[in-house]
Amino acid sequence: MQYDIVIIGGGIVGLATGWQLQSAHQGIKVCVLEKESSIATHQTDRNSGVIHSGIYYKPGSAKAINCVKGYNMLLEFCKTHEIPFDLCGKVIVAADESQLTTMEGIYERGLQNGLSDIRIIDEKETKEVEPYCHAVKGIWVPQAGIIDYKVVAEKLAALIKVNGGEIITNFKVDKIREGDKDITISSQSRSIVGRLAVGCAGLYADHLVRLTGDQPPHQIVPFRGEFYALRPEATHLVRGLIYPVPDINFPFLGVHLTKRIGGGVEAGPNAVLAFRREGYKHLDIHAGELFEALTYSGFQKLALKHWRKGLDEMNRSFSKKAFLKSLQVLVPSLHEKDIRRSRSGVRAQALDKHGNLVDDYVVIEQDRMIHLCNAPSPAATSCLSIGEYVASIASKKLADIGG
């Protein structure tokens, strides 16, 4: 089967890339390959469901640029296609005076990224936004909101099909062969041929690069994030989104409280090493993938640097009381009976060999393939902007190879 573009990965970024290619090239033959039986079952469907504003990210970085641009594109897409969302706003709270300097730095980043409506609020104003929240000060971010990204992904998939594209599920790529005139993507039972391929494989993005015979510049290490749900009687304690001031020495934003678009309130996620790349439970173990992570020099150096934080996260993973203690910093009136374990997700965290977090998007170009080799949060918010960018690279390659 011959296509112009073959996209490997049926998550929200792969689907957005396919749709953006169709939007730019009428009649282009697009095929999306997904190893699962349905699309968007991993990072797309297992995140917090937050529409990020772009406040945290280094000004001028691909993260910042694509988040701010992608935010507006996402809202327009949702309005056009009648996808529910709620700009409920977010407060980033400083629980004590020691966090104020970091909080002010985040505020300045937000201003540099073009978020003119954000403002620093005092304890009284924080109580007006979130009556049960504890804070000495906070940042009010009115742009932040909530959405179900699985619904967005399903709409993108439907549009790809309407435009003549094809989505093939249960297709686990195990071989990639680049020829002079095309590229062949194979599973155990069939092969797909394209003029060009795009890798959007998320947790297996680095493995995909290796299938082409190249070595990726970093390795994906999986971190599981676990959520608790507030019982219905306790949901009144949270009106919108309550986030802590993050630890700037650690890659994740810390456990937070999040109103859900479908109703209810969630708490989390934490961040612990997953024992397999799609390990959603404590005992989900893949010996090869765990060995790969533990023996990687980048992970070993990260673990040595942040071992104390890692132990704290592991404690919160197994202990409901420890998890609750983190939540009570934000909402002191929460009790153990108010929360119950719900779901989990796994982040694809890229680490270089020196133990440094690869914080920005990474695109690798080969003759007939483009790899989106790192797409951390806020990739879901930014998906249409990232997709447009990757599609622009693909368009240029198609022109260069004659089409």
C-alpha cells in the first residue's frame, strides 16, 4: 500500500500532524499507524486534561512558543468542532515565604511569554478564587482550563478519515527500511510504503530512531504519575486548578488539584520510575525495559543528583498518607477519607547521557523520515502547533524529493 506520508503513532501529536498535512496539501495520501487497537490510549488519554497557558516555560524555547500558539489554535479548533472545554483558571500558590522568589520568576516568565492577564494575588485574593486553599501569595492564571484530549484526538482522527486518510490500528512497527524512492514500514504481518514517514511514537520515540539504524541523542525513561480522585462530598473544596510553586530543580510540576471536564476533581500526579514504558501499575514490570532504564548512564546520574526527591516520590506512590500530606499543603481541610486511588499515566521523559533532562522538543531529520523524538508536556495543549511545524518540515522534504 502506497502513501505520501506514513505517521507512526496515533496519539494526539501524530494525529494533529496528519491533519495539518492534509490541511496544507489537498489530496495528499496520509496513513497513521497505531500499535494499539484504538488511538490515543497512552499519554493522550492519561494526562491531567489541563489546557496549559505557557507560563512555566523558558521564553523563546520551542515549548513556550508552541504552547502559546497551540493554545489559541486548540481553542479555535474546539469552538469550530464543538468540543467541550472550560477556561476555569489556575492559581499557582506559594505555601510559604521561601517560595516567593521562585513564584515571582514564574510570573516574569509568563509575562515574557505574552500572558498579559496573569497577576500576583495576595492571601485574601487567593481565598476569593479558591476559598479552601492555603497560600501566602499566588499567581492567578485566567487562561488555564480543562478539556478531554481523547475527544480532541478522536475528532482529529475523524477529520483525517473524512479527508481521505487512513488509520490502521494493531500495527506494531518492528522494521523500517529506507529506499531510494520510498520508505517501508513493517509489522509482523504486513508492510506499508510511503514517500516519507514521521515518527510520533511517544514513549518509544527513541526505539523508533534505532529501528532506522541511527542512535538517538537521548533515551526515554518512563515516569509513572498516579492520581487520586476526591470523593463527591469533597469536590466543593476545589473550584478550578490549584498548583504548587514547582521545584525548579525537578522536571515535574508537583501534585496539584484539578477540576475535570467530565465532572469531579482529581489530585496528582506524582512522578516515580515506571518499571516498563507502559507500566501503569506498581507491579507492571518488563525486565528488558527496566534493565535499559537502570543501566542508562543518564538515569544513574539523575538518580544520584535527585535521590532524596526520588525517595519522597516513591513514598507518595505507596503511601496514601504521604500523598495526602502533599495535598494538604494546598488544601489543609482535605482528609484521608476524601481521596481514593483512581488512574495513572506514564510520561516519556527524555534524559541525555549526562543526566540532564531534555526539556524542549527534539526533531531529528533523515532522508525520508522525521522523528519527533521528544514531546513532553505541554505537547497536548501544543499539538496543533507542533503538528503544523512537523508538517512544514515534511512539506519541504516532499518538495525536495519531487512532489
